[in-house]
Amino acid sequence: MNVQPLTVEHARRIAEIHASALAGDFLPSLGVPFLSELYRGILGLGLGFGFISLAGEDVGGFVIASEDTSTLFHTVMLRRAAPLALRLLPAVLRRPALVRNIVETFTYPEQENAVPVKAELLVIAVDAVRRSQGIGAALGAALDAEFRRRAILDYKVTVNQSNSGASRFYVRQGFVLAHSFRLYGRACNLYTRTLH
């Protein structure tokens, strides 16, 4: 397994994996073009970092994180508003009710304030054909090493309560449940991890 740093050139491929692997979630419902633009903004502005797992030349999975999610979303919205809005338009025209969820996406870091941890694992996803090969654990280990390198010893992740597989994965990786809240009308759990 070849784990490499994530770069802006990977934005389209990780958007495809995200949309496929987490198809029932809100952000994938906005489409691959929107996710691609979001990742280009996060990575291009230096607001996030992460890793990919390569299988030959193909990306088989990825993880992306941020030192401060609140700053990330506000900065991306301010600096990439026009390209993001253009990619959102088709989804919003098809389903105008999405506007409420879109606003909630960019304000949800405030809902997490019950836990005083700024750094966050935003997304980890593995291509369906590459699951159960240890890719998620390898990506998580690379992320832990990078957080340690940055002198960040605590970080968080939000998971839909209905996604029991993801919850089990995070608990196996050493995360503990810290807080529950609602996002997009769904019950969510916020887990934290302390690195040693």
C-alpha cells in the first residue's frame, strides 16, 4: 500500500470517491463538480491536508483534515464563493430545499463548540472495490503522524449515528464519543481522539 500526501491535483478523484462511498450523506448529494471545487478550495488555499492511498496509478482512498474547521469553511466560502455557487446551482435548481442544508454545512462548526477541539478529520473514504484491505487504518495512521508533526494532539470527527460501520471504525482507531447533536435533521455523534 502506497500512502502519499494529498494535493490539489487529486481533487476530482477524491470527490468521486467521496460521492460514491458516502452517497447517503448531504455533501455527496451536491454532486462531484461541487465536491471537486470544495476540495480544490480547501487544498489550494492551504486550509486542509491529508493523504491518498495509491493502488498502482489509481487513488483507492483518501483522508482530509484541517487544523481549524471553522476558519476553513469561512475562508473557503469567502474566497471561493463564485466557483462553489456555480457548481451548487444545478443541485439547488433541482431541489431548492437544499439551501437550508447548504447554510448548515458552513455553520456546523459552531454546533461542535461543546467540545473545545479545533482540528478535525473532515472525510475519510475508500473506494468500494478496495475496502477491507486496511486502507482506512493506514490513512488514519498517516493522519495521526501528520497531526503529531504539527504538534496537534487532539482532533475530532463527526459521524451520522445511523452509520454504525463508521462509528465502529473510529472507536477501533481510538476515538471516544464526546458529544451528540443534530445536523441536516439527523442525529450525529462527535468523536475525539487524543494522540500520545
